[in-house]
Amino acid sequence: MRRKDREVTDFKTITDIIDECNIIRIGIADGDFPYIVPLNFAYTVEDTEICFYIHGAMAGKKYEMLTKNPYCSFEMDIPLEMDCIYEMKDVTMRYKSVMGKCDVEFLEGEEKQFAIDNIIMARYEETKNFDYNRDTVKRTAVAKLTVKEISAKVNPIRGGADI
């Protein structure tokens, strides 16, 4: 990482940033060009292992690519503000970000149902007790993305808390 002064290494701080994010972008290998998909997500933390959970149709480019190549990169961020630093005649974006690499595993059966009910639906207050159509589960792919590498950066608001 070039800007070591912005690097975040504290695991709790990294998971706090993840918790603030609503969207994860995954990058999947697609020949000469990466294929990037923004998704909503849920996640678990056990000791120092982070697993993201995503869902979607059991068809389409994302699903086909991940079944052929069970690895992806990810990125998530929180833009804070654009900062014009007049005394230095400089401009910078204030942000928090996390990125890394994951192994991808599609869940089946009870494991898939558990992930939907107890991880994905449980992430948001609006969906915790929502009585969704259980018939859609058989047509829904649920992928568990186990983080293998992770890094985080923060460019905090001047005069504000570091993170």
C-alpha cells in the first residue's frame, strides 16, 4: 500500500467499516477484462475470519462465471466528503474503504436456508422478521465468500475522528 498513513490494520476497525457499507462490489475474472458487480450483502465474523454472503438468480453471467471460477476480488467504500484544502491548493476525497480477495462457495440445502434466514435476512431491521416467499429459495443462489486477503484505508475528515 502506497499511503501507509491511511492504512487500517486494526481488525475491529475494519469490521466497523464493513458494517457501515451497504454495497459490496465483486470483481470476477472474465478473459481480458474484469467483470464487476455491485451487490447487497451480509457477513459473519468468527475469530478473524470474515465471510460475505450474497444471493441472486441461479442463472446469468455472475452465477455462470462464479461457478466456473470460484474466486473473486471485492471492494466496498464509504465516501465522506470532497475536501478543498485552500491553504495547500489541494483537493482530496475523504473516505473509508475495504478490499480484498475471496474464495467462493455456493451453499445448498439447510446451509443455504440458514444463511438466508439467519445471516442475509437478519442484517437489516426491515427484513429481520419479514415473511418472505419461501418458494423463491429453490431458484436462489447463495454464495459464501470467505475472505483470504483484506486491506483497508481511511482518509478521515479533517478535525474529525480518525475513523
